[in-house]
Amino acid sequence: MSDLLSLADVEAAQALLADVIKTTPLEHSMLLSAAIGMPAWLKCENQQRAGSYKVRGAYTRISRLSPEERARGVVAASAGNHAQGVALAAGLLGAQATVFMPEGAPLPKVAATKGYGAAIEYAGNTVDDSLAAAREFADRTGAVLIHPFDHPDVIAGQGTVGLEILDQCPDVGTIVTAVGGGGLISGVAVAAKARKPDVRIIGVQAAGAAAYPPSLAAGAPLTLGESATIADGIAVMRPGDLTFAHVSDLVDDIVTVTDEDLSAALLVLLERHKMVVEPAGGAAVAALLTGNLQLKPPVVGILSGGNIDPMLLMRVIEHGLASAGRFVRLSVRTGDKPGELARLLAEIAAHRANIVDVMHTRHEPRLSFGEVEVQLSVETRGPDHSQTLISALRTSGYAVTLFSDTP
């Protein structure tokens, strides 16, 4: 298609960004290599300035505005990463930035965006709602809209990630990356396919916000009716027109992952790689860990962002432990006699499980006379350990009900 970007466009953006961005590391992953049976590497854009790859596209776009356009200011819409990228780039280039964010945008991302000097406005519950408000603001004030993904300069800037991957791993066979609106994967595909036409490009969407699979099936961008995912960074309701053209022409596959997959991936990255990554940023790893991808070695997964709310991180860790069979919530009914609670806890301790919290209930209509309910959160070493513990409790005569997935 004639409107697709070229390698020259991405190389020009790379020259423009040379003194602005970090060349982020490419780190080998022994765990992923073992999991997929071939060499695997992680491109650590979570270590980029402002915590994600977004500054690449934002700076490229704003730097190419005329002095008159910059004087009018810029406006953007984002759940957080594009907001920070635009705010940082605008500050470096002397333009005032206004950013529209969804009402539920993570507070650390809001604070960081303000810290880079942008004015914050809230609009709606999704990035698409905020984007509509940003467009209205641009029409009303003359500010220049910096679209989060659907602009040639933004795509070219994001594509510099692909050039770095080719420089760091020239024989790369497959690149896997998260997909929201499609700016990153479009730019990476342009760069990678131009330099290495046989490289596979695989995009990953959250199952609760996956607009690309139905759009590709229909041959045109479609708008989702709703979205529900912990990966706010890729919760985009509709592909861009320009990014859809790139994905249709250059991307080999788009897959989806569940929130459970994302939680498990973040836990692996935290525990085994000492990487703090947000749910969207771990999407590539989540997809690789499912074992359902058609891969050519070696494989590079892009960690696209690391801006996670600490409160969400706590919940994701717990969810990831549960998904991995290492955290179970259970209800145990036992007799209302002195020493019964101590006996139950001693049996759990004897099986080397760690009790996180305990709630002891005696006065509930659902309980029989002389019966108590004990609700516990327990850490175990994995699914087999959880099953052994629950089987032992049931063998001892306890009525056990699980609140998490049954091991």
C-alpha cells in the first residue's frame, strides 16, 4: 500500500532521537528460552525515559511541528504512557501540553505526567473517550493533537525499537509485542521487515480489549462495544486507520492473552528477571508462556512499559500467585471447640504452607449449631503442593471449599 511507511522514515526518526532516548538493553531470558525451546531475549523498553517506548513517537511528532504550531500547544489522550511521553517531549521542545486521561487512570501515571509539566484533564472511562475530548479541545483552542498511535511520525518514532532490535540481535527470527492501537507493532514491522523480510512479527492483545482480531477478519477497523482488562495501556477500542493498514500488510499474527496470563507473566518477570513491568508491558511474555505461538528462533519479546501502580502491582502479584497455583483462598468448617482453630493451623503448618490471613466466623445463619467457619489465604509451593494440602485437610475430616481455582 502506498501510504505505508518506509525504512527511510524510521531511520530518519532514529537520527532525530539519537540524543533524546535511551538505547534500551536486550537481555537474554533463560526461563523463556527453556519454556519455548529456543533462544529468547527481552527488549527492555520498560527502562526507557518516562517508562515506556511512547516518548519515541511523541518526540518525533512534536519535533516536526512548526514554531507556530508548538506555540499553540499540544494535546493528547492517554491512560498514562503516551501521556508521559507527550509531557516529557513537549517539555524538552518548549511546548505546553494538555493531556486528557480516563477517570480511572492510575494515580502514579497521572502524577508523573504532571511532573513532566503537562496540564491534566479527565474525560470518560476509556482512552477512546479521552481521545474524543482531546479532539474537541484541539478544535476549540488550536492546540495540535498528538495522536497516541495513528500518525506517520508517531509510527516512525516507535519503529526505532525495531531498528535497535535488529542491531542488537541481527539474526532475530520472531518479534513479539503488545498491541493496543497498533503504533508500536506498525513501526517495528516496517523496520524489521525491510531489513529482514523473513522475520515473523506477532502482536498480542488483552482478550478483554482485542479489537484487531475481529477487525482483521472484517477487513476494516471495528469498534469494540466494551473492554475489560487489567492492561490499561493496550485497552483501545478501535484500531487506527493507518495502523490497521500496516498490521494488515506486515504483521504475521495477532493473538490474545487473558488477565490470568498477564498476571502470571508479571510475576515471572518480577521473580525471575527482577523486572517491574505493567500488565500491557508484559503481554509479549504472557503470550510466549502460553506456548501457543508459531515461532522462528531466536525470539525477542518487547517489554513495552513499566509504569504500574503499586496498588495494582500488589493485586497482580496475588492474582499471579493464584494463577500459578501458589496462592489459594479456602473456607474450612470445623467444630466450635477450644483448640480446634489451633489444630487446623497446626495441620496447615505441618504441610509447610504459609498462612497469609485468617478470618474466624462463629455467628452466621448458614452455620450449623456448634460449627465455625475459618477462611484462610495460604501460600504454597505450587499446584501439587496445594492439592496435597487440600487432600490432607479433607482426609482429616474438614469440609473445605475453595474460593480460587481448584488445584
